[in-house]
Amino acid sequence: MRKSRSCGARPTSCPGTAPVPAQTFRFSTPVVPTPAVFVIGGWIARLVGFLVRLPFRFPVLVASLAGSAAVAYWFGWVPLIVVLVLVGGGLAGWWWRWPGSFRRFVGLRALGAWRWVWVYHRHWQPVLVVAGLAESYLERQYLPRIRRVTCSDWSDRVRVKLVAGTSPADFEQRVVELAHGFGAPSCRVTVRGPRDVVLEFPRRDMLADTIGAMPVPEQVDLKALPMGTCEDGSPWLLRLHGTHVLTVGVTGAGKGSVIWSAVRAMMPAIEAGTVRVWAIDPKRMELSYGRTLFARYADDGEAAVELLERAVAAMQDRAARYAGKQRAHIPTVDDPFLVVVVDEVAFLTAYHPDRDVRRRAENALATLTSQGRSVGVAVLAALQDPRKEVLNLRNLFPDKIALRLDEASQVDMVLGEGARDRGANAHLIDPDLPGVAFVRLEGSSIPVRVRAAYVSDDDITAMATDMRQEEVA
């Protein structure tokens, strides 16, 4: 029987094998044990740095501890206890007699120090790492540093020094993660300077309760009309002279509160004749209740267009008289400030069945909003749907108010690109909070959360009655 020969016996007859590829060389950072002296030296350096920074971060606390230690060392424990009792009694008297100033100078400062240590410093690293705001370079982690934490009656303000190479936009895109990470309802980012931002975390909602109608002012400032309250508790003041205002919100969001608060704030000037309001109310429900307050009123398509065209004619006549003689408008009885209020402006620009009415209304509104500011003509319009096909003139309104909206994409349509990234979540406003809105004022990219005062039917009736009595007198 013939025996088979192995390939080893005749190597020349074996099939060729593919060459083995060269292995890739991998270089890794050599691991060198750090001598203990350097590790201990680093700990000591960090401890010294902490002790040096401590008096600057917490001056009152450090001064109190140092003073107490000095008194105990030089005079003993009994004098120290006496001093502490006297200081405690003085603080208690201060709190009882002047609680406002005590809260401002003592309470809020102590709260800021506590929240710095217990809330922000304790959770700073894990929150920023999970949110993607920590940077790594050469196997070292770099975190933005907390500079200071201050507290107001309603919010915490965390001042942060950014890591070199990062931008405030990184924080603006992570406001939701930051708010949830630190247990706050929202977060807002404000840029103070290069590598210097402030994160604002509300502790409670100052706008949760309905705001009653604002008092009618004795003197009218058309550049600062009292409309309601801002998120920080300060008055919301709306500029109307020299601008145009577009209010956008779904049904029931509170557009009527904005319109009637503006009219109420101008009442003394309306009665004096230095302000005239022309109103358009296609629904015949919102503005008709106080139609005696308006110099002109229209509630159907043809009459509304005629009113707008009359406003254009009055504006152009005033501009012709001002040409070469006057650059700024000053409200007088002869040349009053003209406010054109248009409720549901989309009825005229998109939904009216007559194409000619839509065309004329859009042309008149475009003329008023593009030329009326300098001659004392303002348009205050209300809208439900901010899409361009509904109102392609929205960019001609410098000041915009975003009440509760249907979709997240509509926020940037109303307040400008990036507004939602900066915390203007108008699509998340609670339906039970009518009048709550985000406002973008001219010259500012930071949206402000506000709530318009609620002007009831009784308030409107009283305003109309006062107006009729003024006319009779």
C-alpha cells in the first residue's frame, strides 16, 4: 500500500501561504509612580490655596470665626459667650425691627453660602460631566469653576468661569440638563464677558398667582408702561412709543391681558388727548367691551382695512409736515401718539375670504410697521399662529411677546433664533397660567419671563365710565 507523503517531505510542492502583515505599533503613555512627597505637596498646596481663598469667598464667616477665636484666646470663654449672646440679640432685634434689610444683608447671604456648598459645589462635577460640559485634555479633566453664588428672593445666580476654548453656547444648549441636575424648574444663561457667564436657577415661581389690574398711573411714560410683573418680582414695563409690539399665543393664553393692560396704562393720556387708540376687533368679543375708549373702532374686514388705510394716510401726512423740521415725535393734543390695536391680525392677512381685503390689509400693516415709529404711530397686534404664511410681517415688529405656544419650533419664530436654547420655553407654559409669557425686547437677545396683569370686565367698565365722565366734563 502506497503511503501518502506529507507536505513537509516535499516543501516545494506545498501551496503558498499569504504573508503575515506587520503588526501595528502602539505607543502608550508610560506610567511612572509619583513619589509620595509630590503627592503630599500637592495636597498641601491645594489646602493652602483653599485657606487663602476662603476669606474672599466667605468674609463674614471667616471674620466671625477669627474674632471668636481671638476673644476666647485673650479673654476666655465667658466673655466669648457674652459677646455671642449680645451679637445674637442684636441680630434678633434687627430681624424683628427691619426684616427686609436683615433678609437682604444677612439671610440671603447666608443662604447663598449654604447653597454654594451644599447644592452646587457638592453636585458640580457629576452634573457637568453627565451634561457633557466637562472637557478632557491629556487624560486630565477640566471643569468650569464656580466664582460666586448669590441668592435673591426667588432665584440663585451662579457665576461661572468657563474653561478656555469653550463658549457660553455650550451652556445655553444644556439648560434643561442643568435645571434638572440642580433641582430647579428652569435655567437661564447670561453672558457677562469673556469666559464669564451667570446661571440663574429659580427656587420658586413668582408668577404662579394671578396679578390684578395694575393701578392707573398718574403720569404716563409711553416708553415704560406698567404691564405686570417680571419673574424676579420687578415691574414689567413695556415700551410702546417708538416701536411696534407683536403678541403671539394660543387661544386662552392671555393676549387680551396684554392688550388691556397697555390700554389701561395709557388711560390718563387717552383722557388728555395726547394718545389715541384705534382698535380692530374681528371677533367682536375682546375689544368691543370697551369700545368707548377708542377713537376709532372696526369689527369687519372692509371697515378694518379702511381704518388701517386711514392710519397710513395720517402717518404720511404727519411725515410730510415733519420733513426737514422735526426728527422725533412728541405727543401733543394736535399730534397725538396713535396706537393701532389689531386683535387676531391673521383674520386680515390670511383668513379673510376676500383676496383684495387681505392684500390691502397687508400693504397697510407693512407701511405702518416700517415707517410709523419715528412719527408717533405704533401697532399693537395679537396673533395665534406665527408662521410666515399667516403673517410674513412679523420681522417688522421689533418687540415680541410669546405667550403659551403650541410647538417648540414656534418659540424661535416669535422670539428669534436660539431663544428656546436660552430658556424661553413658551411651549411649556402651564395652561392654568394665562398671561405668562416670554418677552424679547429690542436690543437684547435674552428672553425675560413675565406675567401680564388680568384686567377684568369690571375694570374695563370702570375705565369706560371714567372716560365718558371725562368727555361730559
